[in-house]
Amino acid sequence: MKGLIVSLYAMTASFRDPNTHLYQETILAPPPTTIVGISGAALGKKFKDALEYFKRNTISVGCRVQNQGLGKDLWNYSKISGKTMKKDILMREFLYDINIDIFIGCKDSDIIKELYQAFINPFFALTLGNSDELVKISNIEICNEVSTIGCKDIRNTWICGNYINDFELDWEKVKTLPIKSTIRPPIIKNLPIDFKFNDNDEREATRFSKFTFLGDAHLLREPITAYLFKDKRIPLFVFSEE
């Protein structure tokens, strides 16, 4: 399999849990469909077409994230209810000072080259979350050979599946954390991975999958299959038409 690593930086980013509304919790890393969205923006495709592109070409995606903390933003907005306009508020979480590596794998080297050229010269401005959360591309590189490896040391990313009972703390890492640090268990989210679209391209989730989000101090008890992008070991989620 061939691979692509796209390194991004953003001052703020948010990945809203689709199950939240007035309190918009952010997921700690971009889920697979967000990676499809930002790739589609680079290619100049609408989300519907980008998702079909990833499924048709059996493209795998993964990520790794580092951030400096979490903030909360209070929004006052107007909404239409029937024929009237009403005011409401919502609380939106965001990550700040964030570095993200996006990993894309495909057996077709031409697809990897096409995505590489798209990120070199994006068709649309790239964002992570809201339309004003622009990202800077700091590096892009092609991996000519991506192999698999069994690995327990998976951090700052997500794994497809529920691993809440299959992790332990890395106590050597914990000892180096600042005293005021808060250590939380992995977070499990049930997220959409496929959609159907109406004539107006409005989408409705049709398939969901559980994802486990691991932090910097988590270790898996048993190895899982990861993919080796140069020296980086990353779990991937594959899109397919099945």
C-alpha cells in the first residue's frame, strides 16, 4: 500500500460530536469523515462526492494529534422557528495550538499522487471544524511502502472499536506530567461513517461505528494492527463500497 502524510497546524480546531447540540463537545481528533471532508476540499469536491471517491478507491485514513489545551466559546445566535426568529445560546468546545498529522493509504499509487497534488495546491481553503478555523499545511510527504505491524503503543489518536477495557496507563509517562494535569480514561464515541444524500445534498447518517480516542498516557494491553508510515505507527479506518 502507498501512503500520504499531511501535517497541519491550526490556532484552534473543533470536531463536534454529532450527538451534541446546545453544548457542542469537541472530539479530541478528527474522525474519518472529517478527514474525507478536508481531502474533498483540497480536491475541489463536495462532501458527497469526496465520500464516494474514498469508498470507490478503498482509501484508508488515520490521524495523530497534539494540542496545548481545551477552551470553551459561548455563542449567541439566531435561529428560525416556524415563521419567527429566536435568539439562543450554545457552548462550543475547541482545541487550541493544534498540530495534526493526517495519514492516507491506498493500493493505487495514482490516487495517492492525486491527493498529494491536491494538498500541494488546494482547490478550497482548508479548515478543521468551523469555516473560520483555517489550517496551515506544514508538510506533505509520500510513503512509497506502508506495511503493517502489531503495536500496543498507540497514542493521541483513535482506534476503530471499543477498547475501554483493554488499556492501561503508561506510568513512566504519567511521572513526567505536570502536577496539575488531569488524566482521563479513553473516550468512546459512536460516530457516523456513511451517509445517504437527498436532492439538496443534505445528508443523513446510515452507518455508525464505535471509536476509542486514546491520549498521551494510554497504552493498549494487547497489540493491534497498525500501519507503518515511515517511523509512525498509526491505526487506519478503511472506506469501501461494501
